[in-house]
Amino acid sequence: MSTIGRTRAGGRAGRIQTRAAHTGESHAPAFIRRQIPCYELVGEEGLALIEANADRILAEVGIEVRGDEVALALFRDAGATVDGERVRFDAGHVRALCSTAPRSFTQRARNPDRSVEIGGDAVVFAPAYGSPFVRDLPGGRR
């Protein structure tokens, strides 16, 4: 049986042909618009309790930023108390810092058609990865 004049359906040529057929607006949108209302799962009293406890933890315990002098300098410049690698915040400080963030912004992609809006009524589905390792003082990295 002769193979002259026949082409294979799969392989590299098949992938190129499939991609060429899917150009333009045939791909799924990079993000979708939320059409349902937001639901208040915790009332104002619950939110105040969460915020008060977060303020207490951030003031008394703080967070450790290891091996990143630039981040420590940024926290220091923003008014946080930096002691070695430990960063502590006065009550209300983190809320004030968060209030400077925009309500929404555009995350630009190399392909402008794939740029996504973050925040507002935009919903972006993306993979979320957890830490590949867990570290504790007695066991170390595992």
C-alpha cells in the first residue's frame, strides 16, 4: 500500500491544524462576570471580632519574613515595627495599608486577549498551589 499523497491526522501537523482552527473568539473568556449578589456570611459584629483578634496577633506575635531584606525595609518604611526578621503592626495599621489597595486591577498577559481583571464583579479561575513542604522546629522540612 502506498503512502504517497496521504497525510497523518495526528502529530505536529495535527496540533498546528487544530490551533489554526481555534483562532479568534472561539476560546473561552479569560474571566467571567459574577451575575449573582454577594452574600454576607459574617455580620458586622463577627467581622469586628475577627479584625480585633487579627490586630492582637499581628501586634503581639507578628509575622516572620525570612531572608528578604527588601520586604523588611518596605514594612519598616510603611511604619511597622521590625525586630530582626519579626514584623509587628499596631492595631489598625494593616487595615490602613489594605485601604490603599485598588478595588480592581488588570493583570496583563503576554497575549492581551488573555489579560484578566482582578476584583469587582470579575471571577477568575486559576490553579492554586499549596506549599510543597511543611516545616516545624522538631521535624524540619518534610
